[in-house]
Amino acid sequence: MSSCHDVAQDDKVINKRNKILLMGNPNVGKSVFFTELTGINAISSNYAGTTVSYLEGNFSVGGKEYTLIDVPGTYSLSPTNEAEAVAARFMESGAEAVICVLDGTNLERNLSLALEIKRYCFPMVCALNILDVAERRGITINSKLLSQELGVPVVPTVAVKKQGFDGLLEQLEAVLNSESKPAHTVCRDCGESASCLSGLVSQSDIWAEAKLISRRVSIKSVSERGFIDRLSENMMKPMPGLPIAFLVVALLIGVVVLGGEGLREWLLLPLVHNAIVPFFRMVFTSFIPEGVFLNILIGEYGIFVISFEWILALIFPYVLLFYVGFSFLEDSGYLPRFSVLFDNVMRKLGVQGGSLIYAILGFGCAAPAIIGTRAATSRKERIVVSAAICFAVPCIAQTGALVSLMAGFDWWMMPVMALFAFFMFVVTTLVAGKIVKGSVDPLLLEVPNLLVPERRAYFRKLAIRMKSFLLEAEVPMLIAIVAASLLKETGALDAIAYYAQPLVSQWLGLPPEAVTGLILGIIRREMSVAPLIALDLTTLQAFVAGAVSLMYIPCLSVFAILTREFKIKVAAIITLSTIVTALFIGGLINQIGAL
């Protein structure tokens, strides 16, 4: 499977000949089809922009192996953003066949893309999906008539319930084996190469044809709207939308903070201190004499001590509970409604309300949030939102570390830190909006169906995310822990602390040992906080440390993503700006607080 690629890899996959394209509008369930057909787990969410690059996997049709490409969702083959441009490139490269997924609740809009795809004359099968929600809304679609109108097989499906896959594969095998299969790059209308197709029919003609077909094949009965549909509409109105939004945010914070703190204090810390660490201490002391090597393993900064304290007890519970709540909000379709509700507020900051989705995603991890901005329609908005995420949106691992740091101080510490983060988000967005040239388009955001998350898909997504965290985040954290242990035991940490004293102790007002956090934070953001928890800090020192950590340098993985997405100049400017701002504002808070 592949989701993030360089240009050479993109060209290699796009130019593959034995490939089948999985196409459709955003948020029609393509990732569910990809997972079921290939057996490769892909994250699907109930909002547009989940897949902003392609995914690829092998699957078999009629005993023959093909490469299935989950193409980024697109409304048209005339792209308006980077994700849609990838989709257009795949269509222009040719394919053995196309599986076009249609949303039964928005048939007219989906048919316009199907008609564009059809003009490329590839073998094609349509999966008419989300029919359970269409039925709930009183929408009846004649799939056989739709098949006649389009001239391609149409298979009714409900992907999240695994309904219709057998019929889809049967029809796909039939069109692949058809003797009348059209040539891959020849248009039936003119006999020329596929590159001429965009000029044959105007977009307005395609929309008109889609509208006529939709009217002929679907019937909407007049029925009273159900509770979910009424709730869906009310969530986007100031009343009761705002109270609902604040309640949702409060519940999410409560689950993550209180639940994470409970797991940490009552289960994980006792497990680490009373079972895991004593076990490793017993094992290593049985055959390793006292000295530097033993200290590196089980000393104060021992690898087999702080790795469990920081990763398992400090970080893991908050990450787990955040994804429990966040995945529910994704699959329910609430996040786009949240964005629409606050669009006017975000507009005053110079970005779309849809940018809130990327910011919220940044609480999970900044890297996928920055990649997700590919679905934005302008480069300016991408850079502004990415900068705001780096400055003011702590990842959940960092948030967990901040909660643990401030848990031993006054109750007001976390709310004030949250307000400080919000203030920095506003300031960063406004300043970056003035500096970065370009324009931001009006909000054009698909509001998906409001759903009760399907249990199987929900827990699969949760498992994927936790596995990803364990594989991708744990290794850098272990590297940081090894570095901390070596710095401590070799005396390098004391030497660095001595030379950094004017900055760390005099300007920021922190103990000399706090320099560890500034060093390790380069590797992982939460590592800028973890070393401080064991220190005997004052309330002012804890707040200064939290403020510096919040704004401090993006970790190496985020810097790499910034470089790939926006080139080294933008990445360097954002990174240097975070360092300077974090140290300046942190010192300013300390100097004012000391008065």
C-alpha cells in the first residue's frame, strides 16, 4: 500500500498498465471498498478529504491479478486542488477498468463525475452506495434503469455493511472479459486519443444530463424528516448549534483528560512502577555490574525506566482516548457541521471554516493534518493553516504530556493554557494570512450524512490508528529516550546545560535540567515536556515550560512533511519562527510573572 509518494513514485504508479481505478466524489465510501477488495486497511471518515493521495493494493478478479488504485475523491476531472489533480492524472494515464462509486443520497452530483469518466471509454462498473441512508430519506433508485441510462453495470451496495461486493466483482469480471471492451485510449465519439475528451462536452451539458438521468431513475417520497435529519440541520445553526458544539468539545476533553488521567494514575503508573520496571531491574542487575552501562539501562534516565514511564504511562492513555472520541466524531459526520457553524468566525481570520477540520486532525498528529490540507483550494490557505498547526495545535501525545505536567498544580492551569493556545492560533493565522501572498476561496464543503458510526468500521479505524501510533511514533520516542540516557550518563547534558544557562535559567526561569526537553523536542514534540514532569517546578515554571513546548519546533517528521509539501524555504521559515517565538514568549511570560 502507498499513501505518500515522491514524484518519481507517483509517475511509476500512475503509468502502470494493469491497474483498476476506484473513483468517486469525496465521502462516498471509496476507502471502505478499497479495504474490502484488497484486504489492506485504509482509514475512511465521514467527511471529504480523508484520502488526499492515492492508495494502491493488489486484488484478484476472475483469477487474474490487478492493482487497485484508490484515487483521491474528486467532483470533476477539471481539478481545483492538488488531490483532484492526482485523480485527473490517473484518468489520463489509462486503466483496465474503473469502479465508480456513487452516493445514492446525492445522485445528481455523483452522476456528473460518472458521465465524465464514461467519456474516456474505459470498461466501467458503478457501485450505487449508501442506499440505507437514501432509503431512510425516502429516496428510491431504480438501479436497472440507471444502468440502462449510463450504459454500464450498476450494482446496489451498502459498503459499511459489506452488502453488494459479490455482485460488484461479478460485474467487474464481466466487463474486463468482454470481447467488445473499448481500447484504453480511444474515445468512441471521435476516435482520437483520450486527451481530446475534455473539449467534447461542456461542464454545463454534463450537469444537465446528470440532472435528467437522476430525475428519471429516482423517486423521493414525501415523508416527515426523522430525528437524525432534523438534528443534522440544527447542528449548523447558531441555535442550538453552538450549545451542541460546546457540549461535544467538553465531552471530548472530559473523556481524554479525565479518562486519561484515571488510566494513568490507577492502572498504568502502578503497572510500570510495581511490575514492569522492577522486573527489568531484577533481570539486568543479575548479570550487569554497577556502572555507566547499567545506569543507561535502568538508571534515573534508564532506557527501560523512562521508556515505560513516558511512552506507556504518560502518552498512551491520552492517545487512545483521543482517537476513541475523534474517530466517533469523524464517522458520525459531525466535523463538517462544526466547520460550517464556525465558518464566519474563521473567515474573519482569513481562512475557510473547513480549515477547522485540519486543525482538529492536528490534535491527533500534525503530519497527516498538513497532508490533508491538499484538499484546500489555494496554496495560501494550505500554508496558513499548516503554520497555525505548528504554532498552536499540540498533538495528542504532547497534550497528554502537558496534562500530566500541570496535573499537580492549580486547577486553572489547563484552561489558561488552552486559552493561550487558542490565542496563538488566532494570532498565527492572522499574521500568516498577511505575510503569505494569494487568496482564499469561499467555503465549498460537502456536508455528509449524519450517521451512527458502523461498529465494525469504527473499531477497525481505531485499531489502524493505534497500530500506526505504536509503529511510527514509538520509534522516534525511543530514539529520544536513548539520547536522553546517553546525554545524562556521559555528562554531555550537564555541559549543554551550563552553556545554555543564560537562555534556560535566566531568560526562561527554568531549572538547568530543562535543557533536556529543548533537545529531545526536536525529535518528538511531546519529548519537550516529558523530562520536566519529574522536576520540582513552581507554578510559573510549569506554565512557561508548557507555553514553550506548545510553540516549540515541529518534530523531525513534521519538518520533513513541510519540506515535501511546500519546499525547504517554507519549512525552514515556519520552523525557525516557532523556535524564536516559543523562546521569546516563554521568556516574556517568565519575566512578567517574576514581577
